[in-house]
Amino acid sequence: MQYGYWLKQTPEAPLFAEIEWQRPERRSLAGRLLIVGGNKLGFSAVAQAYSDAQTAGVGECRAILPAALKAVIDKLALDCVFVPTNPSGGMSKDALPALQAAAAWADCLLLIGDAGRNSETAIALETLLTSSPKPAVITRDTVDLLRAAMPQLLQRPQTLLVVSLAQLQKLFQIVYYPKTILFSMQLTTLVETLHKFTISYPVSIIVFHHQQLVAAHDGRVTTAPWEDVMLIWRGSVATRAAVYWLQNQAKPLEAVTASFIT
């Protein structure tokens, strides 16, 4: 059966090769990425994303971290801004003005995770996303932290969710979507489901299933073979997608699909 909305990519046959050769060569034209994450117990996801973004060719990169990490961060290694911390070690509600100022500077926001489980942090990040029109990529445990806000965030334009199949399953349950995500489902069924879901909701989605990275936006779906699962779980896939997207904001599906070719 042929699906007009489903395009398949291989390393030998990129779907959108023009995205790669149209990318800016000068750093000054290559966009600004804001990375948000970390809590007092760790910031490895932020540091990894910062490194991955530089490797992917971002123009400028800035990290937002809770002030609880100030003593252990080398500011010469990361361009970072420290924001007020709550008692749990995450970002407090008082961090919001600094978050919004940084978002105004950036071309794209990357909520990379390791932000803890504090409700105050969740509210700060939710407010940041609902008050900023900038493209935003949400991944790893930030998806779980923002679970209560997902009905609203799924309606937010210019939002990319890089999720596990289990997280996608929960998202569908939260909004009572009349399709069930199963670990045993065929790739064809998942593609068809995401085709319909992204017609109903303006978000974009990347998910891994059956050794394929599946990307969906506005009813269109691409798949690409993928072997290194750890690059997904540690946020490298989301970071690379964010960099390609901020450099091609009018073509989200094309940009993130092109980012799968390494």
C-alpha cells in the first residue's frame, strides 16, 4: 500500500539534501540556540547538548542553569546564565524573567532535561513556552515534567517533541486521543497514527520505533533507519534537530529529517 504522506530516507538517499548545502557557512548567520535544563544533582544533559550543538554547526549557544550549580560550572567552558533556584535544586518561579530575556535572544529553545521534578520548575518552564513564540524542542524528562501542561503545549505552534514510545503513549492518553500507542504496533500503523495526530495538533514529533526514527509534522511523516539508541536518550538527536530547524524555520519536517544524516 502506498502512502502519499510517508517518505522514507536512507543514508545513501537523503530526502532533503538541499537542507544540508543551504546551511549557513558563517557562524554569525548560523542562529542562536538556548539550552534549558539542569538541577542541583546534575547538568550532564546540558553540557552534552552544548557540545552537540557546536558540532552540529550552531552559530551561538547559551545555557540556562539553576544557581545551585554555579560552584561546579566552568563559565569558560559554557556560555551560561544562572537563574534562581528553589529548595529542590531546580529553577524557581523567580527564574522566569531571566528565562524570558534569554528566549528573546534565541532563535530556538531546547528544553533538554535533567530539570528535576519540582512543580515550581514545571510552572516556570510552562510559562516560558506559552509566553514565547520561538521554536521550541522539548525532550527527555522535561516531557514528563510538563505532563500537566501537555494539552496546552500540544496546541502550541512551532513545537517539536522528541519522545520515547512510552511518552508518546502517555501524551495520547492525556488528550484522550482515540488511538492507542502500543510497543507491538507495526511501523505502518504508527506512521498512519502520527499522520492523523499531526493534522489534529500543530506540534511536530520525533519518536524511535522498530529501529527507525520517525518524524511527523502537519500530516507528513518521514522515517529513517537508526542504530545508536543512546544518541536519542542522551539528547543528541534532539539537539541536532534543533540546530537544523533554527536554520530552516519554515521547513521543520525537512530540517529535522536532514539532521538524521550524520
